[in-house]
Amino acid sequence: MKTFPAKPHDSMQEVIYTPGSHKKTGLRQWRQMVIELVGGRELIWRFFLREFSARYRQSFFGYLWAVIPAIATAATFTYLNHSGTLPIARTDIPYPVYVLLGMTVWQLFATGLTRSAQCLVNARAIITQINFSRESLVIAAFCEAAFNFLIRIVVIAAAFVWFKVVPAWTVLLAPLMLIPLAAMIIGFGFILALANGVFRDIGNSLTMLLTFAMFLTPVVYPPPSQGAKVLINYLNPVSPFVIAARDLAIRGRLSQPTALLWASVFGVLVCLICWRIFHLAMSRIAERV
């Protein structure tokens, strides 16, 4: 009886890992990081489905939880503003629509960070047993926040119809504006996932910190035009995206293009730097989480 050696599959790529290979620098290492991320797209999809179904399983309201916080916040501040209890400001469009636009962008940022911060901790059983690209967990966490964002867009469209607000044609450009914001969210998500894996206080305090940060962002009030709040608004990297989303949806032009440009550059740099840091720490994630 003759035996024949097994022929290697032509479509399989041979990858050789050497000690400290993840610490190398240069374009070759960045290319390898991109290849690993693209190769894990199926894994990202599986993680997204698992977390999304687990979050809304046995929930009475189901997917409505993606929009209930935004609607509740808009209703609360609309009542406070119109009743005179907490007069905020006059807006060019009906105030509920104004708040919903700001809350939709802000909750994309806040939800993306909170989901990313918990992704390594929630998957620690898999991390300690299976070797795979840990970046997939952070990307899948952001995908969940992005899906919730798409659901909220339906609510905004309904609010435009209800309050008879005609959007500008530039609203079609809003997805391009949100790309650098997504990069910023993913970048911060890499660092928060690592930090929360070592110090659980990060995840516990993140929601409180984001609530405080929301009031430093023009989400429920117009951008300040005088005082110290102008500087705070300018230094806040999320503010230009909130303002730009309203501008593109209502005004048809950007009121702060320079601030949006700097925020976009900052978002891309945060993504690249934090991704590299996350990749360097990948070999120690399993023993720390």
C-alpha cells in the first residue's frame, strides 16, 4: 500500500510567527496588521451577531432600546426648555429635532466607547483559549454601536416628517463626515479595552464620565459664541462632528469647517496610534484580562 504526502492547499497562506515579530516597525508591519484585520472580517461579523443577539434576547422592547434613550433625553430637555424650568436657547428648527440630531451623533460616540471598553472582559473565556486577532472584538463592538446609529436615523427621519422640517441636500454628505468620527471611536476603543482589562474601574466610571462630557458638547444646546465655553467647545473633539451633522442636515453648509478638519485629522491619528499600541499589547492581553 502506497502513501502519498498531502498536498498543501494552494489558497492557504503560510504565516510564520517569530518571537517579537509583533514589535517590528515599518510599513511591512502595518501591512501585516491590515491583512490580519481584513482576514478577520468573518470573525468580526460573528462577534457582532453574538453580542447583538445576546443584548436584546428576552427583552420586551427589543431593538427599541437603541432609540429609547435618545427619545427620552429629547423629551426631557424639550419639557425643561419649553416650561421655562431650564431655558436653554432658541433654535432654527423645532427643539426636539435639534436634540435628536445631536443625541444621535453623541450616542454613536458614547455607545461605541462603552461597548469597546467591555469587549475584552466579556470575551475573556475565548481570549484565554483561542488565538485570534483581538482587534476583531473592538471592531465588532463599534459595529454594534453603528447599527444602533442606523436605527436612530429612522427616528430622526420620522421627526423631520412630524415637525415638517425639510432637510438640506447636503445631508447625503453626512456619512462621509462620520468616517473620521468612527476612526476616533475605534481608536479610543482600543485603549479603553486594554485599560478596562487591567483596571475594572475604567468600565464602571466610563458611563458617568460620558454623561458629564455630554454637557460639555453642544448636544442639547447651540454652540456657545462667547465666554470660556467657546474654548471648551473648540477643544472638544466630538463637538465639530455634532455641529457638522446639524449643519449638513439643516443649513446646507458647514459653520465650522476648520474645526471639523482638525477633529478629522485628530480622529485618524488617534485610530492609527491606538491601534498600534493595542497590537503591541496583544501578546499580553490573555494573561491580563
